[in-house]
Amino acid sequence: MVPLAIDPPGYDAGVRLTSWEEERLLIFTAAELARRHRSTGLLLNAPETIAIICDAMLEAARAGASNADVEAAGLAAVRPDQVMPGVRELVDDVRVEVLLEDGARLVVLVDPLGAGQPLEASGPGAIDMAPEDAAGPASEADAALERLDLAVENTSRRVVRVSSHFPFDRVNARLVFDRAAAAGFRLDLPAGSSERWSPGETRTVSIVRYAATGITDEGRPSPGGAPRDGPPRDPQ
């Protein structure tokens, strides 16, 4: 009988993988699961689509394909009719590093599911702009809100900025103006905008009353919140 081979002391028979090889196996596993889903008639989601495309390009590079052939393999891996609605908009590009004969290359597929067709104007992710002259209940209510013009001086040695929806009577203390008159008001600016004061600058700004639906604990209007039950509490 031939004696069984015994590993020498200290020998590690485990598979040693680089981080690149571990990522390659992860992509293959995800792609294989996605291919099983596709074979049963399920439409692919975004991660499954990306996994199959990346796997196809890596396999083509492993077989010695050129850069152009690798791109072609990725573009042919998934058809637009095999993915869920909105996946094309999500997968606007696919990037994967492959090993070609002349070294590692980053392959980028732009709109891999587009097949040269333009995006739907009203598809997922599209932004439908309202007509400039459209006036709905919200704009009518906003136009009816009380507005004031206030002269505001910056006594600081630094620039002071105030965002559109910050309660104007609670802004930086170095801005000098009639704070009592500004209670319950904000800057009359679009959401996300701001106003800027340079050191020593005095500027007249327009402020608008909040469209309040309740009262805070401090007796101030509560913008967008539900009304509180009972009278406001003493802010002491």
C-alpha cells in the first residue's frame, strides 16, 4: 500500500486570494444569482444588471479579448427588456477594471442599457417643470402672507449669512434691527437661498410671515406643524 501523503509541519493548504481575486469572486457570485433570476423570467434590478455586465467584461478580458471586444461583451450582456422599469436611468454608467494583455485598464460603459435610444422625457427620475405662470393654492396663499421691509446692520467684523427659513428674530446677535417686529417672520427668499452681510454693511431686506399652523412652547408660530392643545407655556 502506498502511504498517504502527510502535509509537512507548518504547511497551510488554504487558498490565498488577493483582494482583487476576492472581488472577482463576489462579482461572479452576484452575476450567477442574477442569471438564475433572469432564466426564470424575473426582470433584473440595478445591482443584478451591473453584476452581469461586469462579469461579462471580466470574462472577456480573461479570454484575451481586446479593449473594444470587452466593451462589446458588456453591452451585449443585458438587454433593455430584461430589466425592471427605471433601471436604465439608475445604471447610467458601469465601470470595471479589467486585466488586458498590455496591463490593467478601466473600462467605462456609458448608458449600457440605452442601445442608442434617448431617455423618456417623463421616465423615472425626470423633472417636470411647472409653467412659469402656473398659480395654485400654495402660491396664492403665499402671496397673501404679511411682508415687511427691515433695515439690518451687521456690526460684526465678519461676514454674516442668514438662510431663507431661519426665524429672523433669532439670527446672529450682531445683526442690529427691530427684532420684536421680526418675530414670526423669515427672509422672503426661495427655500435654500440665503442673504449675506459684509462687516459694517447695512441692507434693507424683505421678510415674510411664516404660514403657521400652531404655536410653539415659546409662543412663536410653528411653521408647518400641528397646533398645540391649550395655551402656550411660559418660556421661563
